[in-house]
Amino acid sequence: MSELARTRTARPRHYLMCRPTHFEVSYSINPWMDPAKPVDTELAVAQWERLRALYAELGHRVDLIDPLPGLPDMVYAANGATVVDGKVLGARFRNAERTAEGPAYLDWFRAAGYPARHDPEHINEGEGDFLVTGSWVLAGRGFRSAPEGHAEAQEFFGRPVIGLELTDPRYYHLDTALAVLDHDEVMYNPQAFSPGSLAVLRRLFPDAVLADPADAAVFGLNAVSDGRHVVLPEAATGLAAQLRRRGFEPLGVDLSELLKGGGSVKCCTLELRGETSGEAREEARSHTHRRA
Ligand code: ARG
């Protein structure tokens, strides 16, 4: 089936970001981090500012959380929480170096007036490992978030959580191996998952965009989609071509400094999903009817 004629619709989004003012690589908790390699913090800030400006140009709202000294990974805002239907599930980090980020992000949500907040009991690294589709919450495990954290998320959000086992240490968070493009449409790196989890992905998403190893290795899957525009690392040219064929509009950005910490576009972006609006409910209903 040709996808060329398909028109994609962007929906305005609300994001939370954290300026990399204190960004550096002073410890190593993933294979990308080499404290011996110099990091240009000023360049990191400039690259990050371009990403932030791009979201604004696309009509999205971006809120900022103050960066804290001594928390160089705080720029990876995706890890700070998971927000669905206006409900905030806080993060609990596996590594001691990032522990303080959990309460820092929860404080921001308290000050911003989100009444439904849950301080988690089990390890979950926010949207690093939880990716929300129209029907499910996809949840990574194997390196960071714990299976008990998946159960906690399902109970809190009241949405089905699908656990997926990550097996390649380079793709330690789910958002380094899979991205949600639209409702229940995703792209992923088949080589990052256990055989059983790959079978689950094939069953749920038979039409998914599959990334080749070269695109995965430049963090091409660490992307943010608004339903039409897909912001992704500019080096992921193969993925960009595939997305274009499906009617998406890929927008490449350069976040080379942030990649030294093991993150890119999606890692720097936490989506704040509000209460399901009437419009979204309507869309969900017509989707159900089409299926029936
Ligand atoms: N240095 C950070 C860590 O290893 C990078 C986090 C990247 N964020 C993400 N959402 N994958 O925890």
C-alpha cells in the first residue's frame, strides 16, 4: 500500500525542557559517556536552544525547569517524570548520580499546580522508559526501569502497560530504541529488544518503521513527533527518508554535544499531556468506530 498520499496532522504539544547550563560528562552510567572526552558546554547550550526554538516555531509550548548545579544529566528532561491525562508519575533513578533529579522535577510539578502527583516506590526513569501511544504505555526494562515500576505506572495511570526487554547496553532506555510517531504508529530498532519483546512489537505494530543499525547508532530513534513533524538527529538520514515516504515531515537537528551524555532530541524533551480534551475523546471514539 502506498502511503504517499497520506496527510499528517500536527497537534500542538506542551513540553518541559531543562537548559544544559551545568552539562558535563563527569561520570559514566551508559556506554556513550566518556569522562575523558571533552564536552563544550556552551555549544551544548546553543544546540539545545535551537531545539527549543524549533518547537516554538512549530507552535508548541515549552516550559523550562531551572537546571541545578551538580546534576549534569538534568538536561535530559524526558527522564524527570511521565505525565498522562494531567497525572504526574515522578521518577526514581537507578544511579545515585541522578537520584536528586526525581524530587527536583516533582517540585516543579507541585509549583506548576499539577495536583495529581505520585512519588514512586519503584525505579522508573520517566519517559526515558515510558512511551505513550494512543492505546498503551510502552515500558522499557533491562537496564534502568524495574518491572515493579511498570506495574506501579499501570496502577497509577489506569492504562495498559506493555513491558519490553532491552538487550543492548547502547540502547539502555526505551526512548533510544523506539519512538511514537502518531496514535499507535511507532518506529523502532529491532536489534535492541529480546526475541519475545520483538514478537510483541511485531504483533502490536505490524506496519512500524524499522531503523537500520546506522540510523539507530546516531540516536535516530530518539525523536519527537507531533503527528506530522518528526524532530530527530540530522545524521539519521535513512530514517528521515522512510518517514517522508509515510507522509511525515522529518526535521533534523544537531545535538552532538548532548550525545556525549547518551541522549538526543527525545531525551531533552518531556511531554506534558493534559486532561483528555473533548476533541481527543472524539478522535478516540471515531477511531474505535472505524475499527468496529
Ligand atoms: N546520561 C544520562 C543517563 O545515562 C542520559 C539520559 C538520556 N535520556 C533519555 N531519555 N534516554 O541516564
